[in-house]
Amino acid sequence: MFPTYPDLAGRTALVTGSSSGIGRGVAEALLKQGMRVAGQHRTHPPPQGTAAVRADLATEQGCVEAVRAARERLDEVHLLVHSAGLYDAGPIASISAAALEEMFRVNVYSGFYLVRELLRSGLRNAVFIGSTAGQRGEPGHSHYAASKGAVQSMMMSIAVELAPRVRVNLVSPGWVRTPMAEQSLQRIGPALVPTLPNQRVADVDDVVNAVLWLASDASSHCIGQDLCVSGGALLVVPRGQMRPA
């Protein structure tokens, strides 16, 4: 169950990555708030009730087409929730130019293109999905962490540039139980959970709640903020120590 934000009813949104994980959860929650939602996807369909927008956000043209399709279905797009992203593992010694470029095209460049195009479409609010990896680094995922750090810097810059006409903020989850993270969590979950002050990995709904608040007028004085949803994962934990169960 999510709080109800009456101001969201009747507004429109483009949610990227809406076929799975956080993006799907956000799209479903916005529909329940009474919004009309265009759900961008690449392969698997978005939730029932959304206006499906099939587009590849790894290219500038794909981002332009995603916004064009959303405008055709919704007329105006008041809210962008940019959840689509790429995550994979690889030590820096093995990261190819192609892998690095793809990571930044999907995770960073798409955000520039989508906001640029949506400024002509009635955009009032943008919420990016970042990651704690962009704030603390993440060994074995340096290209992913670097891309999410870039998203944070981009968000702060365009938040200042576009305020007060458009509010721009970021939600940075830690580990979340999504299909994208499932294999990694199966491997590291038992060692990870005892290091988290909240003693659990986040569910998708934990992140959705943060997005809903930033999407609504309840957060109207929040601009350029990074709302971390990580169960305290960024708090300093002395090396070699874990909280007692």
C-alpha cells in the first residue's frame, strides 16, 4: 500500500524501463494514483493500463522516438521517471571500449536526450534512478558506478538550470530485489545483509515510495536532491565488524 497523493491524479508520466523491476513498480503505482502513464520498454511489455512505448534508449534517436510516442499517446508529459538502466559486472582489466560506451549511452546519455526532448512537452518534474554505487564506488562494477556518479552530477546541474519551471531530483537505491540483481544477490546476499543497518535488502516498493513522494507536490521544495534508499548502506561500518543479529 502506498500513500495517496491527490495532486498526481490526471497528470501524465513517461516511465522508462517499465517492463521490469523498479520501473515496472513505479508505472503500476502511478496508474493507481490516477495518472496516465506511457511505459517505455525494449523487449518485454509494460504493465497493463500503460501506453506502451517501445524504444531503444541506447541511441539518441531511440530517446527522441520514445518522447514522440509518449506525446502522441498523452499529448503532454508532466513527469519523467527515468529508471531504465544497464548493470553488469567486470573488473577494469576486462572492460572493453564497447562495454564502457554502452553503459554510458544507456545510463547517462539517455537522461540528457529525454529531458531535452521533454522540455517541449510540458515537463514539470523529473526523477532519475541512481545508485549508491555512484556515491561510494563499487569494485568489479567501475563502469556502472561511474555512470551512476555521472547521473548524480547531471541531475544536480540540470536541477539548477531548469528550476523553478521543472523540478529535478534523484533516488539512489542500494541493493534491491529485482530481476536484474537476482543473480548477484543469490551470491552475496548472506554476507551483505548483516552489514546493512536495516538488516535487509530493499524491496521494489521501498524505492517506489520515494519516487511517488518526489513526483508529488508533497516534495515541492525539494530540488536537486539525492534521496538515498539503501537501509543505511552508506553509513560508516567499521571494517571487520557486523551488527549483531
